[in-house]
Amino acid sequence: MKHGRGRDNDGDMSNSENSIVVEAVAAWFRFYVTPFDEKIAELLCDDAIRLCSIGISETEITGYLIRTHVGSAFSIGNAPSSSARH
């Protein structure tokens, strides 16, 4: 039995929600011509999942990610610092 928009009893994402999140995050990387980075993708996914869970469309999520997490500034700001590696 589903609860809310595409959620199953455990609160896991449905296949359609998963697809929306993956496509929105991939669109961000394509838009900014940025090589895939797992840490950046995780941060983008967190926002995309939150928005998807309240019924926001893929197009709106993609636009939000692109407007809110601006390319190289976002990726540099989220790169591990030398102190984080120690």
C-alpha cells in the first residue's frame, strides 16, 4: 500500500521518484558541464529527494538545483579541504 506520493510503507522512494531525482541531479551536472562527483551528487540528491517527497515536478526540481547550487562555486565550496582529510 502506498502512502503519499509514491511512497511505500517503509517510506522508501518509488521507482518514479527515484527516476525524477536521478534525472534532476544528472541535469545539474550536464548544465554546468561538471564531472560527476559523489559528494556533490549526494548533496544535490538530498535537496531533490526533499522536493520530490512534497510533490514537486522533475522540471521544477531541476530548475531549483541549477538556480540554487551554482556550478563551480558550489563544487569548490563543497570540495574537501586539506583539514578535512586529516
